[in-house]
Amino acid sequence: MNNYAIILAAGKGTRMKSDLPKVLHKVSGITMLEHVFRSVSALNPAKNVTVIGHKAELVKQVLAGQSDVVLQTEQLGTGHAVMMAEELLADQDGQTLVIAGDTPLITGESLQNLVAYHRSHKNVATILTAEAVDPFGYGRIIRNQNGEVTKIVEQKDASDFEQQVKEINTGTYVFDNKRLFEALKKINTDNAQGEYYLTDVISIFKEAGEKVGAYKLLDFDESLGVNDRLALATAEKVMRQRINRGHMLKGVTFTNPEATYIDIDVTIEPDVVIDANVTLKGQTTIAAGVHLTNGTYIVDSSIGPNAVISNSTIEASEVANDVTVGPYAHLRPGSKLAEEVHVGNFVEVKGSSLGKGTKAGHLTYIGNAEVGHDVNFGAGTITVNYDGKHKYLTKIGNHVFVGSNSTLIAPLEIGDNALTAAGSSITHDVPRDSVAIGRGRQVNKEGYAKTKPHHPEKKSDQ
């Protein structure tokens, strides 16, 4: 029997105090909606239907063909939102998961367990529940003396006795698909909110003598619905703990996992050591034997085996094996460092490739350059690649020695084994095996300093 899924993602989320739709706020690198879709995919749904509303086009862009979409022009409650999917799903046989798009911590395993429980107990509806220490604000699960679910009551409609109940409704359900849409035709807005509650279909099923069940989550954290920035921070913390724990179980060492921030799509091989205050984002991959020291920030980059990255920033770049970067280096997008390259403190590389064994120890800018192997950059070297309108290429051959404080003004090509003298401004191509000197001739004026005033000598305090 087929599985179907309805994802509720129409709300603005006014308590987020944001112009961005609530479900598009990110947790560990991807939107909450994407987290939900990844978990729902564990059910292999025959069809996903996402209910969209506020800033619908932005939400559609994130879905990118993963789902059919239906538009809820007015947000009149969860029941009304599910009604929007009637045309696409009402005549299908099977069971339908209904889940909110702001529940990023729910796991695919829990959803599989929920559906298995629903099937094995032959329920018409199964509610995903959790035990809350503080249930305030949640809908309560009301059971009879036999432990059977009799109804769900919302916080604002709950009696004093019902408000003491700790078992809460997570807002995730599985329904017999056809019976769901039949029951939705019978609900109304006679409640404190004046909305169509999806929970009212539970009472309709019970009145018809149909079987309603509840599957309780083992981990309350999975039930978290994000409605404000406080809950968003909680979701981020829980997700980060999950991610780091997973990496540690696969052989990664963290010196302080509580102070390490890793996005969900980052890949890390065993025997990597990660110090505190390291951030890894996007589609980053870290190979075996790498050491990332305190303060390193890497996004959308690949780091090769046994590299050492010390307190540096790397963006959209490729770093090969046995490379050392930092401290305080910055690899900007499009940089490629071959094996055994060293980029030292206060070196910036942008849109450039550096060949094997090349070294730029300190205080250097390399932009829009193709650099060969075993090149040495002296301190203070600058590739001048931008004239205010256009960017130009600097090509440097193999075994080149660039003297300290050299200014290489592109477009420029320096041949193999060439050398530039310290303090030179190089404006023309340098042939291989040549020495280029581009500086003014030094002139000494002997005795001239005697005619110039000097700083007065410091007088004695006595």
C-alpha cells in the first residue's frame, strides 16, 4: 500500500520576526523544510504534496521539483491546509503522513516506526506523541482508562485537568488517506482560534467507532516545532550534537565538540583532529589525517589528506595532501593548492592555482594567478590583478624566486627559474632563467645628513 506525505509550509511564522518564511530558516546548513523532506524520504512516498502560502515562490525554489505544491491563500488552520491537497490525493488508496515543515529534528527512522505502528495496529489514524516535562502550549493527548486515545485538545481549549496531561501532540500524523479527506468535510471553526483544526478529525473517527492510535517518540527533542528564534537556537544545538556525535563514532577526534560547528552535509574521514571553535559549512570534505586548529572556518571546500589548517578561512577552494595553511591565511573562492604547498600567516589567495611545493610564507596577496611548482614568494609580494574595470592573469613558471616586496603587475608572465629582485615593480614579462630588477637606482649622498635637523637628544631628568 502506497505512502503519501503532506508537508505544511504555508505559514509566515510571525514570532520569528522575519520577512523570510519560517520553514526557510536554516538549521546546520539547510532549511528546516529540507530537513523535513530528508526525513520524509525514508518512507519513499508515492507523492509528496507541500502546502505553501507566504512568499510561495521562495518556498518553491527550495523544493526544486521534490514535491507537488498547492497554495493556501488564507491561513485558516491546519485542517484547512490539509484540505488544499484534496484534489491531488483524495481518491488514492494508502496512508498519508501529515507533518509540519518547521520540525527539523524529526528523523526518518521515527517516521518509519510511526507508519509501521499505524499499519500493524490497523488504525484509521495514528498520532505521533511525546512526553513533555513542560507541556504548556502543546495539544494534549487524552486517553481513556484502557489507554486508548479519545481526543486531542488544544492548550486554549483544555480544561484544568487536561492541562495537567504530559503527553503532547507533536503535530505529525498518519491517516488512512481516503478517510482523512472524508472527515475533513465535517470539521468546523467552532473553537477558541476560529480555525479548522486537523485534530478535530480524531473526534470524528472516534464518534464513528474507528480505531485511533498514538505512537510515542523515544526522544522528545524530535518533537520540537520551531516557532521563534529561541526554538531555532535549540534546534541548532540538538542538530549539532547529533552531527558531531556521528562523526566521532566514525573516528573523528574533537577536542571540544560543544564548541565545534559542522553543517549536515560536511563529509569527514577518520583520523581527523578538530580543535575548538572550528566551523565547517556547506559541501565541505575533509580527508583522513587532517588537523584543523582553533578558529578555522571552511565553507564549500575540499581538504586533502594530512593537511594542517591553522586558524584560517577557506572558501570554495581545493587543498591537496600535505598542505599547510595559516595561521591567519585566507583562501578565497577558486583557489587550488597542490600537494605540499605552504601558505603562511597573513597570506591571501584568490582564484589562483599554486603548484606542488610552492611557498608563500607571509604577508602576500596572490590573485588571478597560475603558479608553477617549487615557487617561493618573498614577504610582501602582491599580484596586481585589477585595474578598476578588468582583472588580469599572472603566470609564474616553475622554480621561480619572487623577491620580498615585489609587485607583479598583470597581465604578466614570469618564466621558469626566473628571479625578481626584492622591492621590484615588474611590469613586463620575465624570460626564463632571468633576473628582473624593477626599482629606482639607489643614490647615497655622503655627509648630507649632517645638514639636516635631527631629533633633539633626550635631556637627563637630573
